[in-house]
Amino acid sequence: MPSFVNTLCRYGLKNVVAISNAICGIKNIKATQKSNRKTIINVARIDGGGKNQDVLIRAFVTLAAEFPEWDISFWGDIANKRYYDSL
């Protein structure tokens, strides 16, 4: 992450560069008309190995009734179909 570059430089490392994650293959995203909807977007591989989309879903469930104009959208490869199905 770019924020780590300064930290590493403070520890004496030189020539530190942040390389962002590439997001490839996103298709069919259309601009939508202005709406009152708000969206939390989780951009991560769905693998059940530390990305913890299940935690986001459980947290969202506790707040959804209070914030009915909010949605969650998951963007990423499905690396673990069983985990995906459980979500």
C-alpha cells in the first residue's frame, strides 16, 4: 500500500515503490442515474482465507435496518466456490 512506503523509508529502506493491485476483466459496468442508494464495494478475491467477506456481511446485517439506502457489492474472483456459496 502507498501508506507503507513512508514507513519503510523511515526504517532505512531505499527505492521502495508501491505497486497497486490490478483489477482486470470488469465488464458491463454502466453509469447509473443519480440515486439515493449508497454502496459499500468490497474488492477482493473471494477465497475464505483471510479476506473475511463473511464478517462484512454479518456486520452489515446488524445495521441494514437502520440504513436501508445502503447495499454491499462484492467484486473479485471466486477462488473458493464453497465459501462463496456459504456467503
